[in-house]
Amino acid sequence: MKKRMILLICCMLLAMPTTVLGAAEETKISVAVNKLMVVVNDEFASGNNILYNGTTYVPIRNVADILGGLTVDFDAASGTVRFARGEAAAAATDNDERDPEFVGNIRVAKNAVEIWVEGNRVEADNLVYKGRTYVPLRALSNALGVPVHFDQETEAVYIGGSAIEMMSMPPAAAGDARPDLGGLSHVAATGEMAGWMQLKGHPYERTTAVYYKVDGTILSIHLQSIRDLDLNQVVHWVDDSGKPRSNTLRELHTVFGLFSEYTSDWLYEKFGEHYVHYIEPSTIHVEGLLEDYLDATGQMKSTRWEPAPIPEKPPAPPEPGYGTADDGSTFFEVYDHEGEYQGRFDDTSDIVYMTSRVEKTPPPPLLSEGWMSEEIIQDIFAGGASYDDEDKTFTIRTGYISDEPLLVLTFPDHWHRADALETTVDGIRVKKYMHPDHLVTEEWMTKADLELQGYALSIEGTNAAGDWIYSIRGPYSEDHAGRPKLFELVVPKSWNGSKDTHEMAANGLKVRQEDKILYFNSKDLKSLGILPESQILDRFYLYFNVEDLIAKGILQ
């Protein structure tokens, strides 16, 4: 799976536009997961947390434990969560392991539920990530009158009276004490942020702009990197096959925004500080500082939420299956095997399809035509779907790696051949999509064509007559401690630098040169055994029939 993502990143970079095409209802956002420590009454809260746009989010199932003394009622049918004071009937202990800390992009659905606290609606964003709903911790704490403090040095969120005491604030003034806000001010934002206010004098001003909007008790925050970066700067990097590549910083930033947390480590390894600078605003926590400033300057009303009428008939969840959007496009409302709603997907949710639009190549099978990509399935099952190239198996898991898989499909031995385009495995129809560059369809191949197939054309030197000696080397092999030499040919020195057309046959391989470019006959390459008759592929993408996934119980 990793090498397919790396290949896809490289393909995107080769034909990257300056804007991203299309948008699905779900979105990818830049976040820091488990960067902060949440401490409640001197005790560490072990559940996950997400830092997004300066605000800390925690899963609904952890809120009762974190804030204490709450009952939590989640009505899945109406998408409504209600919190109320009182003795909880059962502990809301989080039995999941805490995710590793990382900074990167994740796919979320925003505001998929409504949050109510003691009959008052909380008008703040919530996020659905990996099947769990995350709610803003400070907004809920304020609605319940529970003091919250963020310590920048320890990167910890302290909740409750004892936390305030830990920060050496007078106990009697715990609810009203504020940090020193000297030096903070605000100005009206301009340009694309017109209508927002910009906070000035904050600790992160050198690298990040902090914008905010206030509507009564509703605070919206937007963080934006202001590093003086030259987006036309050319960055040189090396892909995993050892091939040097070059892209502008603008192209890299576009790619950084497209891929999920499953590639964050790879992006950091390849691009270092360039990726860090892009993702930096996701790591900054300004919510507490900003709320204190707004409260002190009278820009925001009391943090107690105003009552709002509870709707008599909450909106019904969407019907599963296909539907038509206002613009005429087709979408699919996805419910997993347990009936949990996983979001709305359409053709633009498949990045392979989006790549084909950028490169103007034939599209893959489409969701609108009944075929679901492995990438969408991976999103539905929170990364628990993968294809094993060695075993030729596709597996879907819903929990830990040791859990019994939900589905295992074993493909036939010939599945990696280029002429094997579709099959049926365990009652599920599967199609294979290959990028056109990965197939040998032309009569003549260039050096670049060979490289796309995993081969290399190398200059070995010259002979006594001054002719050039070339070798064709195969894909990297551990058995050969590198690339094995498959063929050697001698090119006359008269070809060197010539713009004339030349042609010859060397040991059964026809070679020609046009405008200083060497071409090799693809039929000869196959007959000599350099290329297999039926190209063996490890670069393809899987698409599964939606009707069959439903019939199998994978989707509802």
C-alpha cells in the first residue's frame, strides 16, 4: 500500500496544477493528534485528543470522564448528543489504545451531530474522525462553568479547580483569574480574510497569523502560516526507487494537502523542514489565550450558552445508497457493516480519479457507475484495508491487527499480469486500474519509458574505437545487491551529438536515434526476455463492485 501511495504522489507531482480539483462533503484538515496532555484534577486523561485550528477536541465517549458528573445521551438516529449534570449510570471509560502522536492531514466530516448541554445548544464545530465524534473541550467546559487552563510550557490542558491551583493562581479567583494579556491587540483583517479580526502581539506572530470571528458566544478561529516562503523555490528530492526528482514548493504544498495521516511520516522523511513549515499552524494552541483576551476586552459575551429551543423533530439521517446532488453529480451515502454512518462519497473522493483528471488520462472505474476504490474503503474502515502484493490478498479489518478480519480476498496467481483486468473473488467482482504509463503499448520505448517499468539505461564507458557502451539493467533485486545487468549494446560514436536519424540492430535488439534520443524496439525487448511477454505489474489500483460489497455485508 505504501509504494502505491508513493507512486501516486510522484504522478501528482509530475502534472500538478496550481489548484486542487473538486471537493467532497468530507474534507482533509491539518491537525496534531495527541500533541497535548489533558489533565483533570491532577489525573492524566488517557483518551485521544485533536488540536485543530488552535482548539482542542476530545471524543464524546471521553467527555463524561473528563468533565465528571455528566450523563451523556447520544441519539444516533437524529445525530444529537445531549449532556446533563447528574450521576452517570455507567462510566464512559475509553477502552481504546491511545493513538501515537502525529502531525498531518486527516479526513473528517464537520458538524455531523448537534451538541446540547443542559438544554442549550452548543454552537461550535465538531469533527467525525475514524468513526468517532470529537467535540471542542473548552466550549463544553465553559457551558458547564468548569475552569480550563492551557500551560504553554508543558503543552497541557488543565481542567478543574486543582489544575488552576497547580498553575499558582489564587484559589479564590480561580474562575475569574486571567493571564497577563499585555501586548495583545487586534486589527481588522484584509484581503481574503476580510470580515475577520487578526490578533496581534501573540507568541506565534513570527510564523503564524491568528484570525478570529465572534458571534455572541460563538468563537471561530483560523490559523495561517506567514513564513516568508518562496513558493517558486525548486526542491530536489529522491523517491524510494532512487530516482532524483524536482518540484516547486507550491507543487509540494498542494500535494501535502491531498494526503492523509498514513503518509505523514513518509512526507516528513522526504521533505523535512518543507513539510514542517506547511503543517506548523496545526501544532499551535491559541484557544485559551484568545478567549481570555476577548473576555477581558468585552468582545465576547458570557461563556454560558443561551438557551435555544430543542427541535421537536431532529433531522433524519441520510438514506443509505446512491443519490443525486444539486449539481447533478452522483453520490453514495455509506453505512458500514454495523450500520454506522461513514459519510458521503462521490467520484472526487477517489484520488486516482482526480489524478486522471489532472493528467487527462483515461479514468478508473467510477463510484457513480458502481465501483468503489480501495482508497475509499480504507477511509471507511479507518485505514484498516490493505492489499498485500506478495500474498495477493486484500484484507479489511475493523480493529486491532490481531482481531479477526472482516474480509479476506485471495486473488489468483495471474492477477499481477497486465492482461488480468478483472475477476470475481468470493462473490465480489473486482476490477484493476493501471496508469497508462505502466503499460508497454508503443512500438518504441525511450529511456524514460524503461524507467517507468523499473529498468535503467546506464553508460558503462567507451571501447577502444570510442564507441559508447550502454547497459540495460533490471529492477532492483536484493539477490543481485542492486540492479542486474540484462543486456549490453555498443552505440557508434558517430551517433554522439548527432541530430540525424540513425538505426541499427545489436544482438537482436533494434535501436534507433532521433534528435539525440535513443529508442528501443519493445517487441525485441520482450523476445529477448528483458521485458516479459505479459508485463508483470506491482503498480495498480483495485475497484470493488458496490452491489457485491452490500450483498456480502461489508456495507449496508
